[in-house]
Amino acid sequence: MALLVQKYGGTSVGTVERIEAVADRVLRHKSQGDDIVVVVSAMSGETNRLIALAKDIQQVPDEREMDVLLSTGEQVTIALLSMALKKRGLDARSYTGSQVRITTDSAHGKARIRSIDTESMRTDLDAGKVVVVAGFQGADENGNITTLGRGGSDTTGVALAAALKADECQIYTDVDGVYTTDPRVVDSARRLDKITFEEMLEMASLGSKVLQIRSVEFAGKYQVPLRVLSSFTEGEGTLITTEETNKMEQPAVSGIAFNRDEAKLTIKEVPDLPGIAFSILGPISEANIEVDMIVQNVSVEGTTDFTFTVHRNDYTKAHSVLEQVAQTLGAKQVVGDAKIAKVSIVGVGMRSHAGVASTMFKALASESINIQLISTSEIKVSVIIDEKYLELAVRTLHSAFKLNETDGAVSEE
Amino acid sequence: MALLVQKYGGTSVGTVERIEAVADRVLRHKSQGDDIVVVVSAMSGETNRLIALAKDIQQVPDEREMDVLLSTGEQVTIALLSMALKKRGLDARSYTGSQVRITTDSAHGKARIRSIDTESMRTDLDAGKVVVVAGFQGADENGNITTLGRGGSDTTGVALAAALKADECQIYTDVDGVYTTDPRVVDSARRLDKITFEEMLEMASLGSKVLQIRSVEFAGKYQVPLRVLSSFTEGEGTLITTEETNKMEQPAVSGIAFNRDEAKLTIKEVPDLPGIAFSILGPISEANIEVDMIVQNVSVEGTTDFTFTVHRNDYTKAHSVLEQVAQTLGAKQVVGDAKIAKVSIVGVGMRSHAGVASTMFKALASESINIQLISTSEIKVSVIIDEKYLELAVRTLHSAFKLNETDGAVSEE
């Protein structure tokens, strides 16, 4: 008998039929003897409907009132799901974020959870009830309704699991797990049985949108075993744990992540003086532009080339800021490219294997794919390439690291 | 400078445009120096949408969860109206029923208000804020969300006005006041400037659907001056007060109320024994059928005819119950008629004027309208007539009591 926190996202509760399917699933788990806390999102489309109403009134809606408005979305779902559970003979009880005493700070729209009072939930669980909690919401110390920001229902799920010391936090979504890479790009992409929190964080930050980064961080911090599953199909999903799962000393790459959202900017032949990085990135940061990769080459004849990537939406703005910086610093030129892609190999095992990076570079070279930038961390190697080679690069790397083989480098069980 | 509680119903906040219009009106009052507490209903259609969702899941939805579900309707409106007020530069603050500490009993779907904590509202009003409260809802002592039943937003408005000792509770709706009778039946029906609580209660219970009976009772009990106005047009509306408004000794009929919702049943020649009324009405009541008028004629040769009216929807059911009763009691026969109408004259002044009833009967006789049943109270005389004469009867009485004359019996100011 386990205590499970199950979180169902917007598409999983998008219609009355889907809500009934969730209730069936909860009944199945409950019949097996598990205790269940369910966290639900708003029915898909509902949050957007409410935002549209608000924006019809205020272009930048008041933040406090926006939270009052948006929190109704999940409140509708908890009521409907509780009804569906009761129809099945289960004793269920719904809680808004405020009712379950999820206390947050007062940062409306992006509140952080401070504490959760588990007493009522414990009492309900002990009495055999299914507890149904509205995700994404809480209340500050003065009783003002707050929301955790989009995707915050995952955070609610993990936070409840941590507070209740649940055996597992199960995130039900419309995909059946975490894949070695995007199956739309590589046919033979394979679902991972297990992945570490660190790997998952890199996958998420690199564009695999299965889970919100914040909830993964949260789960990692509190060591809450997290499982991603589909609410549409049966299956074991992918378990995200602290355990490293690669056997033996095999060079382990868990997956290939990529994104097309970035653009590259280079300021050329800038005098290589102390403080130069700040002189360049300070104005970029002041213009509220976030920078991802940063690469500075070694100095040649007292000047250097300084390259960084930004979100593609910020490309034009960053370019004009950089033009001014170049003038001030006496740099030769600013060049940029918005048609780039970032491809990364991710794997906890690679930290002890220099060979992983060279395998990556060799595989790309074999397809004549030029690498424009390289950046590495303990558990990933990212490269920037011409956008047109993206799919080819991902397929090439997926096969170079044998990720399509079920007895491959990772996640055998 | 007055403290006003303004309640806006579903059609008054049915669209973003209507919400903006409400905000304009609040701004106008606020600019005149009044303190304003606004109570709002769910946007029209929203409650029905939510009920339909619930019934898709549970034919008889769980009452606790139904309240969780329905209360989201008003919560959406308080957020949107607060945004519209802030857009106009007013400082506004929304409260759900639970946040404003409207404490009720635990009778889900028909909860009664036990107490209201006015402290936060007072603080907000003192700080110049407009307080926006979700109507129709509260929370019980354990924090469970409750609703006051349909039309409960009026009750919320009156209860807040009573708790805050407001100068007036203004109920904004889609009609511009209380009329001498339904203007769709009598062209010359006239809006009343004033009416007493008792008269309003009779008008409401007799089918004038301007206000919920419960809110009128509540307002009368706490002597909260209640004003019915249109949110679509300008005007003074109708003030409902404790003052009797008829001048001098004129026989005062304030209005003509009517309904077509009833059906009449007669059990004939039933032995006239003590306890006979209970023997007849007990089984009716056990079948959950509400009875309105009850008339028992004087005994003739040891038997009597016993007649009562029920809601037309209950007619068939009541008829079959009564057939059984007739057999048990040895009554001669059960006859019934669903094609009847009830017409009533209402007015505080009539209690001292026997002439009022005879004026009524004479007027109906002059049009050859047969009276089937008569029932009287301190401030009304009701008659049951053939449904087909309803409009004729109402017009006849409206003119017999000179209700179309602006210097008529009532409401001169």
C-alpha cells in the first residue's frame, strides 16, 4: 500500500469524458489499496478563456484579481472530479489551494509555496477518502488567493508529495514518458524507464517540454520520486529519481535535446581588456534580454571575439543594443544569425568520459555538419549548428549513442 | 455621503461590456462621495453552464462539490469587475464569500447566513476602496464552501447592508422597479416609487419575480431600505421601506399580482369530522407536494367540500394521492382543474377597508368573471379564476383601483 500523489494536467481533464477516465484510474489505484491525493489543472482551454476575458477589460490585468479569476479554473475541476469519484462509490473531498492551506508568498502570478498544512489531508486519507486538490494555487498569509504561474500544478503535486512524504508523485500528461529525443524527429526514439533529476533538468531546459523545470528542481531537492505517465494510455512511464541508472562503466548518454528558439550574436575584434564581458553583457541584461550560451575565444593580437545566444524573439533588440556597445568599445563589427539550432547530449554518465564529446563531434563531422559554438557542463554537451541540419544532427547523434537500442547505454531495468 | 450596497444580477454583469457599465455606475456614485460595496452574481449563463457540466457527471450532483463548482461563477465576476474599477482609477478589492467571512450553516445549496465579519470591509472602505463581494456564497465553520441557493446574491446584498448598517441596499436588475402589475399585461402599469416590505413580500410570493422573497424578508427584519433599479437605464427605481406611503384614508391597493403556476383540487362530500384537514393534507405533504390556498366550505348534511391549490407541476401526482385519500375517507369524488389562475390585490392600506374586497368582486363580476376560490390576508385578497380570464381580470382590477393614475392611491412623493 503506497501513498501516491497523482497530478492530471489540462488535457487529461479537458472534458467530462476525460474526467470520468481519470476517476476510473483513481478507482483502480484505490482498489489496489493505495492512498491517493489527486491534483488537477483547469480543463484545457479554460485558463485561456479566463485570460481573454480579463484582457478584454484590462490590457495588463491587475495581478491580485487575475489570481482570483484564474484560480476558478482548477476549482471547477476539483468539484467535477470529486463528483465523478463519488459516483463510483469512492469517498472524495475537494480542496482549493486556500482550503488545503497551501501558504505562499504574495507574488501574484508566480507565488512560491512556503508551507502546506497536511492535517486535513491526513485525516481524510486515514478515513479512506480520496483527496482532490486544486493545483496551481494557494493563498498568502492574509488570505489573498495566489497562483504559482503556468504549469504550477506540477509544482503543487510535487509539493504535496514532499509534504505528505508520498511514495511517488505521478504526473499524468499527454505523453507516455520522457524519450531519448523527440519522436517526431527520430522514429526510433525510445521511452526511458528512468532518468536522474539532473538529466531531466537539462532535458527540460533544452526544450523537452514534458515537465516544468521548477517542479523537477523541487522534486530533486526534496527527493520526491517523480513519474511521468500518459493519462491516455497504460504504461509505466518514466521514473525520475536520484539514482544513477547506467550500469557498469558504459559511457551514458540518456537523451538528445534540442531547440530552435535561439539566435546567435557575435561582437568581433573587441579589445581584450579586463571587464570586457560585463561591458558587453551589462547593457544586454539592462535591456531585459536573457542570455543562454556565452563563448569567448582566446585573445589574438589584443582583441577577441565574443559570442552569445539569446531567445530568437530578442534577436533584433539585442542586435541594436550590441551595435551601440561595439561603437563604445571600438569593436570591429557585430554579426548575428537567427537561423541556428542548439543540439545537446545529456547524460549523468558522461562526466567521467571524455570520449562522449569526441563521439558527438565525430558523428556530426561525418555528416559534414559544422559546429558553430560549443558549451559543456557536467552532464551535457551543447552545440550550435545551422538550423537546417537540426533533424539530421539529432538523428545522427541518436544513432551514434545507440539510443534506439533497448539494451543501450541507459535505463535498462 | 452615504454607504451603499449595490447588488448587480447576472444579466447586469452578463458580458464584459455590461461589467464595464457597472464600473461606470460605481465610479459615478463614488465620485459623488458615496462609499460603495458591490455584490455581484455570476455572469448570466455561467451558472447554467456549470450545472450542465455537473449533471453530465452525476445526475444528482454531490451537494458539497456542487457548491465548490457553482461558487466559481461569482468569483469570476468579482475579479473582472475589480479589474474594470481599477482601470478607472478606483481602488477596488475583491472578496469571495469565504474571504469576507460570510459564515453560514452547512446546508449546501441552501445555506443560511449566520454571521458576517465586517472588519476587512470597514478597513477597505475607510481607505477609500470599493469592496467587491461575490454574492450567493459563504463558508461554514469548517471552511467548506456553501451557496445560499439561486437568487442568493440578493440575500448577500441585504445581509451585507444589514451588517454594515448601510444607508441603502440597491438591487440592480433588468427591470426599473416594482410595478402596479406586469406591464406586459397592462399597458398602463405604473412603476411604484415606494412600497412596504409586507406588500413586496406578497407581490413576490404571488409571482412578481423582481426580488427573491428571502431577501425581502431579510431586509424587512433588519430594516434595510431596499431599492430596486435597472442597471440598463437611469431612474430612481422603487424603494421598499417600512414606511406606509399612502396618504390619508384612501383605500390603498399597491399592485395586482398574479400567477398561472397553480392547479386546483377538490375532494367532494367528505365526512366532516375533526381531523379531516390533516387526513387530506397529510398524505399530500408526505408526497412532498406544497399546498398554497386551502378552502373548506361549511358543512352541509355532515359532509364538506375541501379544496386546495398546488403547483401545476404537482397536479397529476396530487390528484392520484387524493384519489386514494378519497377512498379511505369515503368521500364522493375528486375533481381538479389545472387551467386556473390566481389574481391578487395587494396593499397595506386595505386592512382597514372592507370596501377593497367588494370593489374587487364587483369589478370582476362586471366582466362576468366567475370567482372559484377566495382567500384573504391582512394585506391581500386572492381569487382563483379560469385561466382564460387572467389578462382581462388584471386589466379590470388595475383600472378599478385606479393604479394607472399617477396621483393614485399609493406612492406619491
